[in-house]
Amino acid sequence: MKDETKEVKSQVAGTISTLMTVAFGLIAALALNNAIQAIILTVLPKGNGFINLCYSYNHHSCCCNHFNCMGAR
């Protein structure tokens, strides 16, 4: 009976540890997402899109060749 109790306590502790790790990872991912969005908004203000970013770099030579913006090659 005591062995079963120890095993259950060990499983509960392991589950709680896993859940806390996952929660911390989720919070870190959300914070990183907000930081990336802030950087993107600094570089590319609202109202512009990816296509406008493509046009701003050497008129189709940078990312449009790579991502094929509007069929440009």
C-alpha cells in the first residue's frame, strides 16, 4: 500500500512539474510573439504589407525573387 502511495505521489509530482514547464514555455512563446510583432511594426508600419516590403528592396531583387511576390521573378 505504501509503495502504491509513493508511486502515485511521484506521478502527481511529475505531472505537476510537466504542466508548470509547459505553462512557462507558453508564456515565453507569447512574450516572444509580442516582441517580434513590435519589431515588425517598427520596421513595417501598419497599412503596409509584405508586398510593399518587397518593392522597397531593389525593386523585386530581394524577397520577391525568393517568395515570388505577385508573380515577379
